[in-house]
Amino acid sequence: MHFSIPSTQEFGSDGSGSSYTGFNIHINGSFHCCLRYKQLHSLHEQLKRSLPSIALPSFPPKKLLSLTPNQIEQRRLSLERYIQLVGQDPVLCRSELLRAFLLNAQQESSFTECSEVTLDVYLMNGYRISASVYTTDCTGKVLEKACALIDLPKDRACYFALYLMRKEASGALTIVKRLMEFEAPYISAKRWDDCKLVLRTGYWDACYDLELMRDRIALNLLYLQAMSDVERGWIVTTRDQSEQLTNMQARGSKSEYLDVVRKLPLYGCLQFPRACVDYPEPNTVATVVLGNKELNLLTYVGKEMQETKFKVTRIRCWRVTPIHINEDNQSSTGGGYGRQQQSSSHASSHQQQQSSSSSTISLELSFEYLMAKNQLKWITIYSEQSMLMSVCLQSIVDELLNQKNGSDPAHLQNPQHVEYAPLSYIRRDGSNHCITDSSSTDTLCNLVNNDSSSNNGTSTQQHSTNNGSSFIRRKLKEFNTTVRFKNGKDSVQNEAFEWIGDDDL
């Protein structure tokens, strides 16, 4: 998980006559929740008790007196550093306690009451699945309910994932984000109201297709996804191959269709909008494609497509960095990314504002690649979807390591359930609620309704909403958050990286 705290909120009186600061937590590039210092401190103490064998990063110390603006800024930076280190620990980031905490924090920050609603989930061909879910159900529960409605067996559901996708004015389909276990799809979809929830495969290696093709429903899902990707040009075909696939489609030869399409370039990959890259030359415009254990750059010389492949196992490390673009100086934008905003700008009303009227904030993904023996080169992609690309890279690496350990995708999709003490979630107003695994939604509202102080809980929710509508946003002097990772390094170290010789390149 990639954490950042790019901004803060100043809230009015919490009932005790004092104001307080909320820290806007962004995960994987988009706003997730707003938390007080004491809420993060409570999480730290519970992680320390539940995982005594894990060396937690040090938590920023408390202050006795009210903080000055400079001290608030220092606390923001310290909390950001802390939560980034937590997010990069392989045990902590997969802990059930952290997942439940983030799920409840999202619910509280969005002022969402727990209620039953109908949520639409779409297949890649536009078919709609209307699932009855709770507003606070996590991604895994929504996925399970959607799959049950199309009779997909539970042991096959773990091979699929939920994505937020947006249809552009041009008709192109853009993948905005992949939903994670720590978020509620209903809440996330509301924040990205121009997107649809879409069901598609959640793995990268096409070898897993063979397992799915044994089941009739899973076979249909693979078939519909492959047809959609071919029609959108995400899978490259020649004219003869296109005619062959069309004939198979007319005959309804699904398995035969998949046998052919699985051998085509870019099958099983995610395609991103065109972006500006500095390879092979500066200011090159390319389509970025991730999958098949590769990062591909597709460029066009006239009508001819050229493909540059970067194997994930030869990427030593990568990093995501925000960049400032001066709109008054078009030459500094490189032309290819002058209009792009950080993807979190769509996320919620708590989004980070531009640091000045004359500049915008975009993102760049840089990776260090082994070009030849003992020859490493940094390559940069300038794209508003840099964070999603980074998440996908990490997912590919996780799958490679998972395969090396002999595990199936279910090991990655589902957190390891360890017996923890129940999560004690402190809300911003100071009230304390206990979340247990027996909760139907793992979230606050379900328990608040059964709490002996449920009336107070309702009034508190209304009071918090009023505070939320009247908060004073403190705009930072400059958005200078770099995605930082464990061991104090500013880049993700690729555990699947392989040093190889010239003969293998």
C-alpha cells in the first residue's frame, strides 16, 4: 500500500470547545480517510499489542500544548513517514487489524450509515449484475455476492477483482483503480461517480486461465473479457487473426477462441492512456501496457506500431513522485502531460488543492532497469495513473514471488486471518467502538445501532456531519510528498529482480 498525507483539515469545536486537526490519508494515490493524531496513535498501540514480534516504526511523540502551524506541518510529515513504513511492511499491510481500521476510517470520513443498497457491478461486455449489499461491505464481500449471482463457485471468485473504470468522451475505457480489501466499493464508487464497478480477472499470469476454463461460468467470464479486450484493441491482432476470431465467435467456440487469443500479444494485460515517456527519446508519446511479467511501451511511427518491452524481473526498483507543472510555461510540460492532474483529484471533497493558480500537480513513475550486464538506466513515465501503474507492478511482483513459493492466487487475494484481539476504533469525536469478526460488515454503523448508546451515536454522526461541512481547509504551501518506502529509501525495491548477464538480455 502506498500511503501519503498531502494535506490537513482544521475542524471546529468537537463539543469540548476546542478545535482539532485532521490528516488526509491517501492510499494508492486517492483520498481514503481523514484521521486525528489520536486515532493513528490508537492504531499503533493495537498493532504493537497484536503483533509483538514485529518491530513497528517509532510513532511521532505527543505534544502537551497546542501546535503551531509549523509544528502541525512537522507532525504531518512524521505521521506520513510512519504510515508509509507500516504500509510497506509485508506483515503489517496484510494484517486483518489494519484492514478493519482503514475500512472503518473510510466509513467515518464519508459519513456513511450502514444500510442495505443495490450496487451495480458490470462485466467487460456491459452486462449488469445488481447485487444487494451493505454500504459498508468490504471489497471481498461485494465480490463474493456479485459472483454468487452469476453462479460462479467460491473457489473461482478469488481469481477475479473489482475495478473502477471510466468511459471517456472518445469512447475509450480507462481503468481508474483496483479496489482493495480495506475499502467499501459503495463508498469508493460514490466518490468516483463518473466510474462503473467492473469485474475482471485479478491475476497476471495466463496459466491460471486453464484452471478457470474447467468451470462453465468462469469460462464465460474469460471469453467475454477476451472479446471485449480484442474489440477495444487491448489485444493486438492481425487482419487474419481478427477474421479467425470473428468466425469462432459466430460459432460460439469459446474454448477454441480462448486458445487462440491467449497466444496473442498483450493478452491479459492492462492498458493505460497515452503518456509522455523519456525513452527511447525525451518527450516520446507512448501507450503503457502492463502484464505478462512485462511493462510495454507502444509507440507509433506513421501507422506502424513499435513495442518496447521491459521485463519486470529486470526492474531493480521504482518510485512515484509528484511533479509541479507551470501552466504558463508550456515547454516545461513536455506536451504529453500538461493537462494531467493527480488521480486523487477525483476522489472526494477532501482532495488536495493546487499549490498555486499557475501550476498543476501530476505524477511520474520512474524505474531503474537492467539494460545490460552491470548497466542500469532510469526510465520515466509522466502519467496521472503513475500510482496505479506502481500498484500493478507490485501486484505482478507479488504474484511472481507467490508462484515461487508454490501458492495459488487465493493466497494473495485473501489476507491471512490471524487471531487478533477485537479492534477498538476511536472515532474523531473520541467515542470508542469495538469491532469483532462476528460483525456482519466489520464496520462501525452495524455495531453503533446495537450499542447501548446508539442514540448518542446518531447525534454524534449528525454533529460530525455538520463539522465536516464547515471545516477550514489548510492549504499547504507546496505539495511535496514523495512516496517513500521502507528502509528509508525513496523507491520500491523489487524482490523479484534478477541480476543477469549479456547473454540473457
